[in-house]
Amino acid sequence: MSTVVRFAPSPTGRLHVGNARVALVNWLFARSRGGTFVLRIDDTDVARSRTHFARGIAEDLRWLGLAWDWSDSQSQRLDRYAAAADTLRAAGRLYPCYETEEELEFKRNRLRARSLPPIYDREGLRLSAADRARLAAEGRTPHWRFRLDPGEIAWDDLVHGPWRFDAAKIGDPVLVKADGQPLFVLSSAVDDIEFAITHVIRGDDHPTTTACQIQIAAALGAPAPAFGHLPLLSVIGGDKLSKRKGDFSLGEMRAGGIEAMAVNSYLARLGTPDPIEPVESLDALLTGFDISRFGRAPPKFDHAELVHLNAKYLAHMTFQKAQPRLVEIGIEGADERFWLAVRGNLECLEDARRWFGVVRGTVAPVIDDPDFAAAAAELLPEGGWDESTWGAWTSALKGKTGKSGKALFLPLRRALTGADHGPELKALLPLIGRVRALARLSGKAA
């Protein structure tokens, strides 16, 4: 059977790195097996779902390069969930319950006070036809719960290994709200069946949901997919990520200059024993991909580590790949010599703008010692500069002034670039050119 996976975000916010990790692992899992990657928008929560967030999710996935084979939205499939609910009612697996949320919370609190799990007591199952008629006459509309069969629910998880639950300790889940809205537990199970999903890879925050969905699939006469539950990311110095809070959203990262392949390189290895290093393409990440290498412990997301990886990624980027990106951010006329000179000093691509200004624009020089700067200007070689010019020039200047090391190089850097740090001057000097260099050594903005 061909592998089919789905990434199923709810459009209640922009994707954060934790969501991106799940999407990436699903994509790599499918593509490594020659399978299908489906995007499903879980938008049945009318109160919180937003169309612009759905558009943003698609935009984020395209930015990462995670192309999907086809997509669908749960809001367009409500009739399928209603039909499945009818099937479960007819089979005696879906039963009406009339408690209000306040009454249910009261029951849960009483159980907690006795140090018992807050599991539903199945009062709805014990109601007679007369009881239901009386409650309906009072104006109560039922919500509908799925009756779990007793016994063990088990599966061999792709990440955690054998996972087992006692159905009696889970509690019958609500599948349909009183207003008729299907909940995730039902809609997701129906979609996985009808979309022929073979593997569900998601976060490990709701394994009991998986246990319930295994029984729902069986009640609907279908095999359940295989499941893999990735540990949720947490933030260095913080808690779990939240999409609604906008924690480390991909849109925010993109605006901050983080490269898509830096994100992919980081998330593909985070939580595995493999070294995190910049990878040039998604195809390169497919080589050796193995979901079993993801550990069970929650990995820590470190934004500083991602920024460092982003810098390493840029430091290895070819000019052919960088050139159209430079044009996108308004740096036109940059050639390969410029890119090779500055790429090792960039945290993000936008930083190249500053160095392009140093070699092509105007710099306010910092002159620490006018006499030293004048001597440097006097010894500045004539035209025909290349990377050997810097060494020849500084050797002559050392011989004349007796200065060496930092005392020689830092004043030159400050005069030529207006900064204390930056790319190697042997590469920058030919790009700056003799006219600008002379003017800056004279203390003129040039």
C-alpha cells in the first residue's frame, strides 16, 4: 500500500516551529517512501477558525518548500461527519448526554477531590426514553458521546514504541456538540478513513485521542492508520509553544531573516542523535531519513542556535543561489566577489545590505590617528587591486610606522568601513577601490 500522510493544522493562528516540525517530518516520511503528502485544514471550530490563518498556513508551507499533493478542508465535509455519526448511533456506539458544562465540571471536581481521574460516569447511558423526553421538554439539547468498548487499546507507535491504554480509564469522548458541531476526535477519524491515510504523525500531547480514534475506526468498519507521536517542543527558558500566542511563528522568523532551509535543517535533526548542520535542500534531508531516530524526550528549541545555523547556512550559500535573493531585498549589482567576501559575516541575508553600502555607498570613517591614516594613504598602492593588495599595503605600512597586529589593522578597518568588525579586508579592499579608500583615510565620508 502506498504511504499517505496528512498535515492537519487548525487555522487559529500562524504556524510556529513546533507545527513546522510536524509538517516537515510528515513530508520527509512520505517523500522518503515515494508516498503522498496531504494538507487538511481542520476548520470545524467556527468560533476560532479564520480564513486568513488558513492562507497563512499555506504560505508558510510553501516558504518551507513542503509542497502538498492535494488539500481539503473539514468545513466542506460536514455532511460526511454527520453520516458517520448516524452510523455510530445506529450501532449503539453514540449516545446522547444532557449535562450542562457546569454540571460536568462539578462532577469532575468531585472526582478530583477524591484523587480519582475525572472520567465521565456514563449517566447518559443509563437514561430511559422517558428521562430523555423529560430533559428534551426542559429545553435541553444533548451532546453525543462515543461508547468505548472495554479492554486494552494498543498500538506500536512509530516514535514511542508499544503504547497501551485501558479504555475504562479514558472516558467516553464527546464526538458531537449540542449544536451539532463535530469535534476533532470524530472528524479526524472520518477523514483518515476516507482519505486512505496510512500513517498519522502528530504531537504526543493527546495519545488518548489516538486510542479513541482506533475504536472509532473499527466501529465504522475501517482499519486505523499507523500512528507516530513526536514529543512536543519546548522553548529554552520557557514552556510549550503556543500557536495562539504567536510563539516563534514562521512568519515572524521569515521577517527576521531566517532562511527556510535553516529552519528545515534545524527541525529535521532536533530531537535526534544526529548533528544539526546546514543542509542545502530538502532532497538532501531525505537521505537517511528515519523517523525512529526521533527520541521520546521533549526537545528544546533554542532560537539562538537557529540564528547561528542560519549564519552557517548563508556562509555556504553559492552566489548563484544568493543572487536572486539579493535582488529581492533591493541589492542590485552585487557580484560574486562581493558575495564571497561578505557571506561569512552574515546572520541574515539583510545584513548584506550594510556591507554593500560599505563597498558601493558612503561610509563615515572613524579616524583614530590622523598621522597614521595619512601614512596609510600615502602608501596606498595604485590600481589593479586584488586580494594580494591588502598584504602588500599593510606590510609597507608596518615597515614605515612600526605598528603591527591590532594596532595596525583596527585603525584601517575603522577608517575604511566605519566598524570594528566585519569581513576580511583583503577581500573588501578591492571592492571599495582606491578612490573611496583615499577619501576615507582622509576623514571624508565617501
